[in-house]
Amino acid sequence: MWLASLMIAAGLAISVAAMSVLTSTRDPLQIAQVTPPTQSTPGAESKPPAPAEPATTGQRPSDIPPQPARPDQDAQKAGAQPALPPAPAEKVAPPIREK
């Protein structure tokens, strides 16, 4: 019991000492960490400015019609290739029996 009381008293004494050191600083900016100001890139004045972003209308371009991923049978017979490889075969479970 004495050891626990001694440890609590020592912890309180260390806390009080730390708080007194922090409050005794006259300049509060002395505690804060400040990063140095940023510097300009050398030769930035001679470089041309970046081009402006193009304005988007949010609509799909109408000059290119959309292409299907899988052409219909007639188009495949005419030589059109599918844009995607064939899908893998699905694994099928036996049918559920009616009760």
C-alpha cells in the first residue's frame, strides 16, 4: 500500500513540475513548431502558364455512336469481332425439386 501511495505521489509531483515548466514560458509561440515558408521554384517566372482546363458540357459526344460489346449474329457473320472475350461458362447446380 505504501509503494502504491509513493508511486501516485511521484506521478503527481512529475505532473506538477511539467505543468509549471509549461506555464512559466513567457512567449507562447516558443512551444509551437513552425514550418519554414515555401520558396518559389527557380525559373518559375520564365515558364509559360499551364493551359486552362477545357470546359465540359456533361453530355456524351454525339459524333461517335456507341458500339455494343457483343455484335449481333448478322454482324459477327459479316466479320465483326466482339470487343470482349467470351464469358466463362457458369456453374449450374441441379434444379431444386418441388416438395
